[in-house]
Amino acid sequence: MEISKKIIVASALFLFAAASQSQSLNAKKSNSMMTNPLLQRSALQYQAPPFNLIKEEHFKPAFEYGLKFHDIEIEKIANNTAKPTFENTVLALEISGVDLNRAAGIFSNLTGSNTNPTLQAIDEEYSPIFSAHNDKIYLNSKLYQRIKALDLNALKGEDKKLTEYYLQQFELAGANLSDSDKEKMKKINGELASLGTSFGNKLLAARKNGAVLFDSATDLEGLSSDEIASAKDKAKEAGHEGKYLIGLLNTTQQPLLPSLKNRATREKIFKSSWTRAEKNDDGDTREIVEKMAKLRLQKANLMGKKSFAEWRLQDQMAKLPANAMDLLAKIAKPAVEKAKVEAKEIQDLIDSQNGGFKLEPWDWNFYSEQVRKAKYDLDESQIKPYFEITTVLEKGVFFAAKQMYGITFKERKDLPVYNPDVVAYEVFDNDGKSIAIYYLDFYTRDNKSGGAWMSNFVNQSHYLKQKPVIVNVYNFAKPANGKPSLISFDDVTTMFHEFGHTLHGLFANQQYVTLSGTAVPRDYVEFPSQINEHAALDPTILKNYAIHYQTKEVIPQALIDKIKKAETFNKGYDVTELLAASTLDMAWHSVEKESDLKPTLVFENEALQKYGLLVNEVPSRYHSPYFAHIWSGGYSAGYYAYTWSKTLDYNAFDWMQTNGGMTRANGERFRKYILSVGNSVDLNKAFKDFVGHEMQIEPYLKNAGLIGN
């Protein structure tokens, strides 16, 4: 009894001290509430961020306050002397850290889409701090033991799922480790966080440094007058008046290569893209890449796993690296075979034109466009005038959402935005009720990360009475002033894809943020977005948005037929470059001995050679030195997820086609089983409930045109 009394007294003293600290911090918060919008719930609809009030100097104080207050919350939960219950442990953990999460969420979005040197410096400073804070939670033995003490059989629904989720996350983080190994883990995590941020900042510099300058407009023959004018404007902005500047996107191949007639120009742009982050300058990432690969292996070994991939895939659909690699290998063989057939077609065309040279990567897109035109009488320049960006959005993406799910959109010019290019909409459900705020950020900027993505400023939660606030970010080329923004059909597909993620967030219907919307395994999260891509070619939807920007005529059926016939064109190339990147990722993270890690370029070459994906004419979609997804984007040992999700997608699409297509009934069924459940149910079961069977590989091979129908 004496021991118990001492524990109770100590606990009471701690709780009193914690309460005192809490009151002290709240006093500090009340003083800063008047000036720091990050430390208060936004008064805007659905807590949309007040971007007009948020300034750079608000982030550090918000982080400092948020970290300290969250520490106190966590300690109160861990040291609670009451018997562990779902409410006093798991739920308490779930709803802690509100101020920190708000500030960090807004910061994360801004550093990706609208960064600057100040934000980059804050990011570098706080990445290891946030990593240490995360470790402080997930390596907390007391907290872990409280969760472990709960009787899972006594819990139901989301309460049980949330408890299982946290239990797994604590174990994945190393809550079972000895104290000395926990310290090692904290050190590794801190280093990885710092390196990841440094990688992102270096890559931004590499992308900017890699922009290619040309002296004459004749070097850019094949581009439209608007594209040339835009290149001239960019050069002027960069201090090179009278010249022409072509910036780089984050992928290996660049979007202007199919149009550029000058082979030397194409080669210059391609090589600048390929070597951007290996020039021994401020944008060289190779040392960071090699350090991160080594540290991730050390982290996995600490956790008793042979490789980082083995550790990382435990909570994914694939479960084991062998399962992921098996899927990639089964698709790789027919994809490479198809790519070789495509390469021969292109080489034959070059020879017929007396080119006198062997096909190289910088030639592929230029000549494949000609092959497509010859084979399908389809010219990208014929298509683009029908795809004006706002029309595609409102009469395509939004129209499809209304057709399939009944939702509608209203532009909101009264909501503040973080950049003048950003537009905002309010979203209404099929019953007319408002359900979300949605932002779009279309155009590329030097201070924006490459690629396209969806993220939440506010996550849906019934428990917290929160509705989603979502943003889609793109990197489309901004047209010259007053000119229409015309995009390729690939860009159109990207818009539908990213909006598929948005639908996943919009229809979230969970009690808890941690299980809400897109908070699902990496190899499942792309499934809803890939399904939505198919809407771009749905006959009813396509004819509603594919409207010529000048004549206002709807795209002719003959052109639609050509687009559809050409849908599997170049698929050998497309799939091979994707699989090369996926395999590279798995190779880096499947290493079991540090001695097998070699200099970046050597390692990459040997890995692609080993898996039959070192095809000179078909470079990896991402070269290791600028593979942002896996070094700073959260997809480490996870880039295979796009292929896994695509396989799920093709299975589901086949089911839809068999059952009437992209109809309202099928949309509602997809919403019920897939889009609305978040991570609150067994996702393998949810998928099987929708299609009626386990995932099969044949629909992928068939729909991608890698085997005959």
C-alpha cells in the first residue's frame, strides 16, 4: 500500500505541475492570439487558413508553443494513474496537438507550393525537431504499455481500428526497443529528417540551376509562339534579356521535347534534366542519397529487419517486398518487350527520313509523336486547342463529379489565398449541403516543388466536427499574359487523377482524423485517383469539356476515336519508365548489407541491369539524384504503390465497364465501398466487396495494351 500511495502522490504532483505549465502556456498563447493566426482556430468557413494574416514570422512561435503544449498533453496521458481506457489513452492521444498540427500542416503545404529562403531555413531547422518530437511520442514506453493494455475484443468499429493503428505505429517506430536502441533510433530519425529537408532544398536549387538558356528563337523551332514568348519572358525575369529560358520539371523527360525540331536543343534539355543534381554544385544530392540509404538500412536493422523495405511494408497492402517486386517483375517483362517494338518503329521512322543516327532518349518523344500521328493520324497540336484549363476543370472534372456523385462547386473569391494564381471553391453534396472548401494552384513557379499533388489544410472528422479543406497543386506552364492556358491530354489526365485524391478527401466519413479520407496505405491511396482518370475519356464527359477555345466547337467524334485508339500507344515506354523508377526505389531500400551500397550512379546502373530495366532509349522516370518521391516525399520503398494501385484500378474499371460504365449508380457504389471508408475498415475486404474478387494482374496487362484483349 505504501508504494501505491507514493505513486498516487507523485502522479498528483505531476498532474498539478502539468496543469500549471498548461495554464502558463495558455497565458502565453492568449497574449499571442491577437497576432498569431496559427495559434487559434480560423474563423473562416471550415477553418480555411487565413492566408492574408499568416506571415513567415508566425511559424516559429507557433511551433515552439505547439511543441511544448503537445509535450504536456502526451505526458499527462502517459502518466495517468487511472486504468487505461480507449477514452483516456487512445482518444486523448488522437485529439492532442491541435495547435501544432494546424501550424505544421499549413507550413508543409506552403513549403511545397510557395516556399522562399526564410521558409526553407525554418524547414531545415525544425525537421529534426519535429522528428525528435515524433520519437518522443512513439518511443514512449509508458504510452505504448497503456495502449497495449487495452482489450481489443472489447472495442468496436473505428475505436478498435484506431487502437490497432496506434499499436502498430508504436511497434513500427520501435516502442519495443531497449532504451539504448531507442536513443540510436532517435539519432537516426533526426539525421534522416535533416537530410530529407536538405535534399528537397538542394533539388529546388538543382531544378532552377538546370534551366536551359538559348540565344535564338530558332533553337526553339516547333514550339508555339506563346511558348516561345513565355521562354523569352522567363529569360528576362532571370536577367537574360533577349534570350530564351526553358525551365525543368521534376521528371526525367520534359514536356516540350515532343515539339522541338532541333535535335541539339532536345539533347541539351534532356541532358540538363538528367544531370541536374550531379554537377558538384549547390544542387548535387548524391552524398545525401547515399547517407539516407545507409541510415535507413541501419534503422531497419535496429528493428530486427533485414532491409528498410521489409520494415516499411509491414502496414501496406503488399506486406512484403517480395510481393511488391513480384508484381513489378510480372509487368516489366511484357512492358520492356513492348518498348523494344516501339523503339524499332521509331528507329524505322528515323531511318526512313535519312536521319543517320541511333535513337536516343531525347529523340523518343519527338519521333513517337510522329509515329502516333502516322499510326493514328493524331497530332498533339490538333488536340490542345480543345483543352483550355478552366474549361477542363469546370466542364470536365467538376461535371464528371456531378455526373457520378452529384456534387457541385461554387467559386469563392472572398477566401484569401497564398498566391494570386490560386482559386478557391466551395463544394456541395448531392443534397445541396455544403461539405468542403477546395483550392487549386495550377501553374509552375521557381519556388514550387515539381509534380502534382493533393493535400489537406483541414482533415475531416465527425468527432472534431471538422469538414475537409483540400488543395490540388499542379505545375502546368503558365501562359503569356492574356493568352489561353492550353494543356495536353496527359495534363488533362493529371487533373482528373489529382481530383480523384480530392474526392477521396471530400467523401471522408470518419470519426477520427487518423483514419479519415486519404489516410490509407501508400499502395492503396492512388487507387481512387487512378479510377477517376478514366472519366477523362468517358464519352459524355469528354464532349462536355473538350471545347475549342476559339471556335467553341465540341471536339469532333473523329478526333475522339483517334484519341481512344491511341490510348495504349507508347505504353511499353510509359510502363517501363515507371517500373524502372519503382524498381530503383525497391533496390535502394532492399539492400541488406552496407557494403552493397555503392556510389549513386553505379548503384542505379547495376540495379536496373539486374532487373532487365536498363534500356538506353527508355530512361527511368526519375533518376536517383532527383527522385524526390523516395528521398523527401514519403514514398521510400513505396513507389511501387503506383503500380499496385493501378492494378487495383484496372480491376475496378473492368467491373465498372461490365456493369454500365461510369454511371451515377456505380459512382455511388464506389463512394460507399471505397471513397467514404478511409482507413476505418479492412481495405482488402472493401476492394473485394466492390469488385467481387481478389486483385488480379490480367486487367493491368490487358488495359495497358501489354497483352492482347
